[in-house]
Amino acid sequence: MTEGSGIDALRKALAAAEARACEAEAKAIDAEAKATEAEARAAVAVAKVSDAAAEIAFLKLAIEKLRRELYGQRSERKQRLLDQLELQLDELEASATEDELAAEKAAAETTEVTGFRRRRSGRKPFPAHLPRERVVVPAPTSCSCCGSEKLSKIGEDVTETLEVIPRRWKVIQTVREKFTCRDCEKIGQPPAPFHATPRGWAGPNLLATIVFEKYGQHQPLNRQRDRYAREGVDLSLSTLADQVGACAVALRPLHDLIEAHVMAAERLHGDDTPVPVLARGKCATGRAWVYVRDDRPFGGADPPAVLFRYSRDRSGVHPVEHLKSFAGILQADIYAGYNRLYEAGRSPEPVTEAACWAHSRRKFFELADIAAGKRRGGNAPPISPLALEAVKRIDLLFDIERGIVGKSATERLAARHELSAPVLADLKDWMRAERGKLSRHSPVAKAMDYMLKRWELFARFVDDGRVCLTNNAAERCLRGIALGRKSWLFCGSDRGGVRAAAMYTLP
């Protein structure tokens, strides 16, 4: 073989190898493109599924809200269901948006797959009261097509973007100039500015922020201190605590006025809840008491108000002391600590007791709640038909009450005599008849005894238009404390509990 023919053969071999390499590279590119296309299609499919799930959750939430608006609250756990649906919707919406963006990014890498775009409902316009900052993008000075400078404005497109400006700190310097009289040489100066607290260095807005975040948003002072430090303002914990104490003193007259207003009511709602309090070597359990004045259900013109009190224990001496000047109707649970208020010889006069139908209904509802029975598992008692029937009969009274809320006491009394009294009589007769067939150890029998032994207290609303059917007004006011306990965990001392009760009283 000659040298030339060997070179030719080598060239052919190299060309063949190069061709095979190019073919393999092409196949690899083709495979990679197909894989990319498959990933993009999969991402689009996932985005579609997420969008469908979010839309289903939104429709379920809308249906439940419509049902509640049309038919009222069907059960005590309806609000909990709505909260769960809203939480589920939040998570699904966030996931759907995340999957949509991932699908768009994957589709951008291939020309075969179309990106997925979610269908969104029309966004509500931004509130009209918000200030608008107009940012004008510089217009071109010449035509991008022909280069001519003869341009004439024919319109504009406005894109609105909602923005928030972080909290800004500033120091206000109040300057008081001094002057001297040329004749008498007396020095004059304007008076010092007013401060909300003695020797105050904090402005009213800062004081309101500290107090509201501690008691309204349940943010302890140590968390506020850390957040302020991250914003560049170093305030010690003791400094913040000083301002809270100063605010408590400054606001005490307002608290006393609210207390006098609440105690002058014709009817009060009362309740209490446990409050952990730090004690020596342990965490004790104090009590937060609430007394609510709300005359709106029977057409009263006086504004509603709430009074909070604190005690180290749940002794009956505390409500007696809290309500020593009150004479009227007290709606509360069947707590023995209130009994001294109902005694005939009490001064200034006995308090009239009114029971809460929500408490009695709850005892039957727990025995008729199918969902709760499933949660309890195999040890759950069977669903009681009697309890379910009792709930239905009690709900008839609630339906009547919804139609007379806000009317005068006289109108409410007339409606109750006409509509509620027959339902109440039927309920009592039915309950007595069914109770006679049950063992005294039956859970339903215990729920019936709870009402039958106190029937006069439960039936009091029929003879007084000012009485409400439930004590829910007090329970709603305690909800904030129940939620806040998870943030602040406990009161630092009894004084802290008293101070917190005073602050919770303020509107």
C-alpha cells in the first residue's frame, strides 16, 4: 500500500467517525429536546391540576359563604369550617401560582409546548383613598421608524402598582427660643410642649404603637425590641416597659369612665377564662373576667362597652367584688361563684340571673355531632337521635330570635309571647316525657337535667325583652385572649395581669 492510499484511508475513517459522532450528537440533542418537551408538558399538566384544585376550593368557599348568608349559621362549627376552607384556598392559590410560573419557564425552553396561563377573576381596584404617586416614563424624542422629531401625544396607558413604604423613624426637635426684654431685662420663653406621659420622650404615635402591639396584636415587648433594633432603633426592654406603665397611668381615667358606663347597664354578659401567670418556681393559673354591656339587641341607644378584670384564682369573691355596684340582669353560665349576687338580701338589690341557651344546646350538639364522633374513633358513643331532636327544637328558638334582633324590648317581648312561648312549652313537655324513659346515667339525660332543673332561668327571656338568648357576647370578647395566650404564653406577674385587663378594656 502506497503512502497516498494510506492517508486516503485514514481520512475516510476519520470522516466516518466524525459522521457517526455528529449523528450521535444529533440524536442526543433530539433526545434532550424530547426530554425538555416532556418536562414542559408535565409542568403544564401540573399547573392545570393546581389551578383546578384552587378553583374547586374557591367555589366550595363561595358556596359555604352563600349558605351562611342565606340560612344563617347551621352549626357551632361552621365558622371553623370556613376558616379551614380559607386556609386551604390560600395554600392552593400559592401552589397554583408557583406551578404556573414553573410551567411558563419550562415552556420557554421549547417551541413545541405552549405555556399555561391561569384564568384569574378580575382584581378589585385599589382603594380610592390611597395617595397616588405619578411616575412618567420619559417619552422618545424621535420616531423609532423614520427618525422624525415631529411627535404628537395621542394618549397614555397607566399601570397601577400597589406599594408599601416601610415604617420611618424620626426625631422631632421642638425649639423654644428665649427672648429678653430691653427695658426690664426679663427673659421670656414659650412653655414646654405637652407630653402624653410625664417626662415623656416618646411621641403619642410611638406610645400607641407599643401598647397596641403588646395588647392588641399580642406581641411581647422583647419581640418589639428585636424588631425595632433591626430597623436601626435600639430601645431596651426596660425602656419599653416604662412606657407601658406610664401609658397605664395616663389612661386610667378613661378606664374608670368605661367601668362606670358598664356598671350602669340594665343587663350584662359575664364570663371568664384561664390566664397563665408566672409564679415563684412554677406557672400558676389566674383568671380574666369580662363584663359586656351591649344594648343593641333590644334597641338600646347607649354605646356597647366591655370591662375586663383580673384575679389570681376563680374564687366567687371576685365577681361579687367586681359587680358590687351593679343591679340588673346578668347573663352568664351556671357558675356557683355568681350565686351571692342573686341572694334576696343583696345590696343595692339582687341581680337577676339569666341562663345561656348556647351552653345548653352545646351539650346536645356534642351528642349529635357525627363529625366529632368520627374523630373520637371507636370509643365514641353512638349518635343520639334524642340529642339531634333537641338541637332541632332549640334551633327554632334561635330562628325566631334572628328576626327580632335590634327591635325594642317591648316589640321583642310581644314577639316572644306569640312565637317563642309555644315552642318553649312544647320543648319542655317533650323533654320531660323523654327524660322519664332514660336512665339517669345516660348522657342525654344529664343534658336534659341541666336544663329542666334550671328551667326558670332558661325561660326568663320570654318574660323580659331585654334578655338575650345566649351569652355569646362575652365569649366573643374573650376570644382575643384565648388566641393571644399562644403568643405571650403567660403574664409576668399579678400586676401585669391587672394592667393587661385595664388595657383590654380600652376600645
